[in-house]
Amino acid sequence: MARVVVDVMLKPEILDPQGQAVQRALPRLGFEGITDVRQGKRFELELEGAVDEAALARIREAAESFLANTVIEDFTVRVETEEGK
């Protein structure tokens, strides 16, 4: 079984109020030096068998049409290795 990860983030030009709230709270909690926070989503998809180009193409299609709102979000697709867990 293989795992593919889809990370979804707001596009840089889109305001991120949740990220801003976290960024403002961090210094109050003693975490200094963090100048920006962006919040996103992570999807982990378990696949049967090997991950080939056809499987990745299907996952990219799912990400583009269902997992991400591509008007305001960007996404990346990557295969997670055992070391990457």
C-alpha cells in the first residue's frame, strides 16, 4: 500500500484570517520570531498497489475538482515514503 499526500494552501494573494490569528497569538505564548503563518489542509490518500503516473494523474484530478477550490487555493501532490512518515 502506498500513501500520497495532497497539501492544499490558500493562494498567497488570498487573506488567511486563521493564519493571522495564530500568528498574533504566538508571541503571547512565548514563541517569538515567527513573522507569518498560513494555514492549510493535508489529505493522506492510501492507494492499493504501486503509485504510477496514472494513479498520480487521478489524484491530481481529484485534488483539482474536489479537494481544493482552485479559485483561491493551490495544491501539491507527493508520494510519502516510509522515511517521510
